[in-house]
Amino acid sequence: MYRRRLYIFLVLILLVFMILLSVGIGSVDIGFKDIFWILVGKREDRLRDIILLIRLPRTIGAAICGMALAVVGTFFQGLLRNPMADPYILGVSSGSALGATIAIVFNMGIVFVNLLSFVMGVLVTFFVYFISSLNGRSSTYTMILVGVAVSSFAFSFISLFMFIKHEQIAQIVMWIMGSFSLVGWSEVSYSAPIIIAGSFIMYLFSRDLNAIITGEESAEHLGIDVEVVRRILLFTGSVVTASCVSVSGIVGFVGLITPHISRLLVGPDNRILVPFSGLMGGSFMVLADILSRTVIKPAEVPVGVITAIFGAPFFLYLLMRVRRGE
């Protein structure tokens, strides 16, 4: 237990370091000393505006979204008993992408892009759960299949919109591939409370998830209403995911690979795994955002491309392990 708590402390330090590094790196590099004096309000110059109005909200948005995707991925992998599960497995990302695409195509502005993305992601969650439920009980296998079908259906409409409104393809593609370039304090202010509250609610069920993973029958013998817990976690996780996607677009692999790496370090106990995975996910997302801004300066690479470069090889490795039954 002491070693696991030490790991949590170390990854927290890593996250703080990555945030400071992200705030300091850009077209104008800013040292840690200058960052400190600006954050404590001892400097009033153009560097202050760069940090407080541009880089800090972007970095905090990346950290919060990374933490949320990792937490949701951890719960979904355990709840669905699927090592390949990620926060987007129930079609949340496709619904959010369709909502954002509609807003982009009709030139509704960034506020409606975020709003429609969030609303459509939540609606897709309700739809998937409703279709996959039978006699008051949900089928995990059916949920995944319905999620895949809904994703294909939504992306077919996205492709249609891209074909019709080809002059807006760049905007749509950039959003689908993920980016924090447009994240400001307004995006952080509405998404952070939802993400933090949802992640905390999910964490309260960490002990229940430990029991469910060992078997639903044994969990029910312990007095856990598995169906109620499943509904709460799937809905809450999907709302958290929709909130993330509405801010950053679709950023893949964070919620898939981070929980697995975290399990290797701190074990399967979700009371420790969930906070560790969240901090690890936040660090990874901030690192990916740093690379997206610096790899080919002054241009910016979509952050989803960076996470895919890291995540795709790990996904293949994980797939081979599952096929071998390890």
C-alpha cells in the first residue's frame, strides 16, 4: 500500500511538471521562474497574458480531459470485462462528432459546436442503453454491438456533410482528430465541473467495481445491485466523455492504454488504480498537446495524431496478448 501511494504522489508531481512545461513552451519560451512570478501575480506584462489567457486554460483543459478519459476507460474496461474497451466504445464519440459537424456546417459558432457535441453524445448514450436493455437488464455484448452500429450510422452522416460542404472539411477533420487550440477559460469553466463531479461519482463505486469484476453473482451476494451500478457508471462515464469530446474533439487511445499501463504499476484495486490512472492520463494528454504544438512549429498537429502514434503500437501489443490468453 505504501508503494502504491508513493506512485500516486510521484505521478502527481509528474503532472504538475508537465503542466508547467506546457505553459512555458511555445512560440515564446518562458522559464519556470517567470511562470512562478506570473502565477503569484508579481508580474504585469505581455508574458502574463500569454500564460493566463492562452496557455494555462489550454493546458488545464488538456489535463482535465486526459484525466477524465483515463478514469472512464478504467471503469469501462472493468465493467464491460473487455480489455479493449475505451470511453468511446458506446458510440459517444460518434454522436458528439455528429453534433459538432452539424454546428460547423451551419456556421453556428464555437459555443454551439461545444453544446451540440455534448448534447448529441449524451443522447447517443441513452439510445444505446435503451436499445440494449431487455426486461430491465442490459446486455454488455449487445451494448458494444449497438455502439458500433450507432458509430457507423453517425459517421456516415458526417461523411455526407463533408461531401456536401467540402469547403468546411478542414474544420470538421481538425475537430474529429482532436485539438486543444480553441480551448479557453469558457470551455474549461463549463466542462471542468461536469468532468470533476462525474469522475468523483464514479470513484465512489470503486469498491463495487472490484466486486463486480470478480463475478456478478458474487457481487450480488455482497448486496451490490449490479444493474443499478452498471447504469450509473455507464451513464456517468458517457456524460464525462461527452463533456471531454465537446471541448477537445475525439482524442483516441488515452482511455485505452493508460489504464493498462497503470494496472502494471499499481495493480487492479480500483481504489488506487482509478486516481493513479487519472493522473497518468492527464500527464499523457498534456505531453501529447506539447508535442502537437512543437513537432512541426509553427504549424500544429492534431493531438489525436500524437496519441495514436503512441497508442496504436500498444493496442497491437495488447491485442496479441488477448489472443494468446495472457
